[in-house]
Amino acid sequence: MIKDRMGNIVDSDVGQDKTLSFLYENKFGKILNKLFVRKFVSNLGRVYMESRFSKKRIDKLVKSHNIDMSEYEQREFASFNDFFTRKILPGKRVVDTDTNSVISPADSKLTVYDIDENSKYQIKGCEYSIQTLLGGDGELAKEYLGGKCLVYRLTVDNYHRYCYPDGGVEHSYRFIPGVYHTVNPIATEKIDVYGKNCRELTLLDTDNFGRIAYIEVGAMMVGRINNNHKERFERGEEKGFFSFGGSTIVLLYKKDTIVIDDDITINSKSEIETVVRYGERVGRRGE
């Protein structure tokens, strides 16, 4: 289930859910899925989505998801991926400048998990490992014991550019190879998607929240994660963008550094995702 910040239930993509249920729950679908998660298939999909032949998909997506195109640059798009990575107009996303505020890095659906003393977090009763998420780095995982794991799931209708959650400097960066499962809950409830998918990990030494682990997770049909790397960055400054496909950003905060807003906390405990926007407050700095 998905809710907005007012507590209203938001419709999900039923058609997509049926397709993914087939790929992850049907015996024949599981065989096909083994092909779809491979890099070469995602690359083939990317070639099509970057071709002019994919342009016909744009109007259908805009209409089916009621995307407000008045918020975006007005131009003719060369391909579906050109549309997918479109830029938003100045002023259409307001970044909370209060340095005590925890902000969302992207338009997305947010769920927050506690990281326990064993470096685990749970999705619908299934345990997942922070160490695996971090590419097997056990020492780094220990730094986030007792902290928070914020999972921002971007869907095809979202704006797919994302920002830095605070000002600071980049400590380190690494690419973690993997496959390309969907990040839809249908898959994450059955598979350690975030620990298996291709992803990029950047450690950010921030001005107000200590060292944040910022992880972009590739997903089915996502051929590229496009990151900027800056020695110094500012809150709300664009960090990068995803090419076509659903995708996810995972942020890890250390113990007691943040407190999540009540509505998001309550929703997350019930496995309900909360709709948030680029630059919007989702919590505050810890005491």
C-alpha cells in the first residue's frame, strides 16, 4: 500500500503488478525472469529506449499516470529515455533549507527500517543484511548499527533525478556489480534485491548528519546510474539521475543522528510506503 503525506491511499500500477507477479511467482515466469535480470537484457532494453522508435510510449505513460508536464521543460523528446531523464523547471521542487531537517533526495515512495544490533533490517518479517547491501563491507556495516535505513523507491512516473541530502564532502565511492531485479515490493518481499542488484555506494561526510551511506540501486531495464562526483556539494544540489526503469535510493544514517517524522514512521511499521518529493522534509536531526 502507498499513502501520501495527508494519509490518503494512492493507487498503484495494477497492470505492472500483474506482470511482476507472473515473473516472480509463476513457474514459467521465473524462468523468463532469469533472463530479464541479466545485464545484457537490460542493455538491449536501453538501446530501444534510447531510439526514436520508443517515442510513442511517452504520451501513453503521461496519460496513464497523470503526469503534470507543466512542471517540466517544454521541448520535443528524442526518445523515451530522453523524456525519462527530463529536467524539472526551476521552483517546481522546493528544498527545505533548515539544517535540522532530513530531506528526501528524490520524488519517490519512502519506507524506513531500523538497523538492529546484528546489522539486519526486516521487510515483512524477512531479514536483510546491511553488510550485503554495502557489498560485504562488515566494518562499514558496524558503523550503522542501531541506525536508520531509508529506502526511497522511484517508479516510472517519478522524476528520476536526485539530490544530495545535506551539504558536505565526498569521502569515498565504489561500484558494486550485480543483476537487475525489479525494485517493486513483489520482488523485495521474496529476494534480497538491494543486496543482489547492481548499485553504487558513496560515503558522504555531511555538515549536519555525520557520515551517510548513499546507495543508488539499479533495477530491471535500468542500464545506467549517472552520478556526479564533487569534492564539495550542497543540500539539494543534483547528485545524478537514473536512466529508464524503476529504481531505488537507500540512505543509511548512524544511530541517533536522525528522527523520522511520525506519519512516515507509523506507515513504515505497517509496511506502507509514503509518497515524498525531492527536497521535502521527512525527519529532523537527532538530539
